[in-house]
Amino acid sequence: MKLISIVVPCYNEEKSIELFYSTVQPILEGIDYIDYEFIYVNDGSKDATEEKLKELSKLEMKVRYISFSRNFGKESAMLAGIEAAQGDAVILMDVDLQDPPDLLPQMIEDWFVEGFDVVYTRRSTRSGEPPIRSWFAKQFYKLINAISDVQIVDGARDYRLMDRKAVDSFLRIKERNRFAKGLFMWVGYKTKCIEFENVERAVGTSSWSFWKLVQYAIDGIVSFTISPLRWATYFGFLTASSAFLFMFYTIFKKILFGNAVSGYASIVTIILFFGGIQLIFLGIIGEYIGRIFIEVKARPNYIIKEQSSSSAKKVKGRHAVLKR
Ligand code: UDP
Ligand code: MG
């Protein structure tokens, strides 16, 4: 029988864990041609998430958990879960039930019967989200699709099923700065998209602040394209040539009309303008150098503090495992 691993990142989700399990488990139990396992990753929660997971994994044979030494972010939590997964397919799900569990039978069927290697989901609406956040999200997807090779669908969720082939390819990517949504697309394979209407969080609150999302967006762009660096070059050429034009203009003006000193205001404006532009492009270059710095240090993506004994044997590989 084929095994499906459900990978669930959790950060301060004490209220969601039981609800999630009691909703999703019966659905999986109802699909008789598969077996399943749950891998919860506690991403350094400050509440009782860890205790809840321990309890659940003691009660339920098919539940394992991994607990981080601190909060490493959702990307790292997903990575740890995917690395620990043993299934023939892996499904990523949020614990807050914003990823509708009723899509599971269809996703699994598309994989098992139709032979799709990747089945991802997309929110067709963003209802219930602050409009300003939706607007920024839209602009972000427009921008990243315009300037990078990888196409990321607007509203695509991390909620997805991946065949073992796609999982192994994903794990071969060794970069530290992981923008999973883009990496999954980059990996390729026979892919299907399922659309659904936005669902509000069951309990608790979102842990993504506006600034966290801005940083996430910058990470996404910087890790998938170097075209902002090219803009700097083009812009440099443009301003250099306009400087030449201006020089000729001044020379001819002097020859034709004699010397007339004026234009203090325009000079200050130009200085400020180019000062600003230079700082912006230095910042862009800095973003990339910063990434290089992080990649070169090659720190592990996460540190495991503790995990259920059944998963301890299984997480091997390049990441530090500190067991108590
Ligand atoms: N999450 C995580 N680490 C973090 C932030 C979030 O593992 O640092 C998990 C969280 O527990 C949830 C999922 O990622 O299962 C999505 O988070 P959230 O619902 O806060 O995001 P939103 O749905 O608002 O995008
Ligand atoms: Mg959520």
C-alpha cells in the first residue's frame, strides 16, 4: 500500500492541533487504498504546542513530531518535515485548517489514479484578508513573474501533494535561503492545480505580520532572479549618456551665449536624485551580497531539540540533530 506523509508546521498553535487531527485523520482513514503518517514540526512555539504534540504522538501510532530549539520559520519547518517524511507522496498542510481538508481525496486521487506528480492548490479569492495586504500580494506576484524565470501562480498555497520523485528533487536543492513556493515550481514535473475559495483560520491568529511578509517577498525575488542588478547597469548607462549630452549642451551654450552662472536649484535636485539612486542600488547589491554571506556560512536550516523516538532514527543527512 502507498504511504502518504502529511507534514504540518506549527508555531504557537496549541488550540489548533487537536482540531486539525480530528478533522483530517478521518478523511485519510476513509481512503482505503493508502496508508498515512503525520509529521508535526513544532517551530519553537512559546505556548503548549510541544506538550500537545507529545501527547498526540503517544496516543496515535501514526503521529510523529519534531521540535526545534527555537523559531526557525515556516520554510525551515516544512523542510524538516519533508526530510523526515517516508511516504511515497508528501502533503504539506497548515495546522489552522485554512487548507481545506476536503480537497485531500481529490489530490490523492489525482496523484494515485491520474498520475500527477505534483498537485498544488490555489486560493481563487482572498476574502477575509485586509485589502491592502491582498493588493501588495498581487503586486508581488506580478513583479516576480515579470522579472524571474520561475512562474509562481498568484494565490498558490504551500498546501500541495508531491510524489517521492518531486520530493527527492526538492531535497537535492542545497541552498539555505529557501523560498519553497518558487523552489517547488522550479522542480517541475507533471503538475495540476486545484482552486478553492479562501477559508478563514479556525482558531488562533496568523503569525505573519506585514513586515514579515515584505521580507518574505524580498527573499522570493532575490533568490529567484538577479535582474535587479541588471537594472543598475542599465540605469548607469542611461545616466552616463545623459551626463554626456548635458556636457555638450553646456559647452555649446558657453560658446554661443557666453558664461551664465545659474541653476543652483537644479544642481541640488540632481545631486539628491543621484545620491538616492546610488543608495537604492547599493542596497540591492547588499541584498545579494548578504545572501552570498548566508550561503557561504552554510549554517544548518534548523536545529532539532527533540523528536518522537520513532522519527529520531529517520532524520539523517546534513542537519544537526541534538537529542536530549
Ligand atoms: N508557521 C510556522 N512557523 C512560523 C510561522 C508560521 O511553522 O514561524 C506555521 C503556522 O503554525 C501554520 C502555518 O505555518 O501552520 C501558516 O501560518 P499562518 O496561518 O500564521 O499564516 P497565514 O495562513 O496567515 O499565511
Ligand atoms: Mg493560516
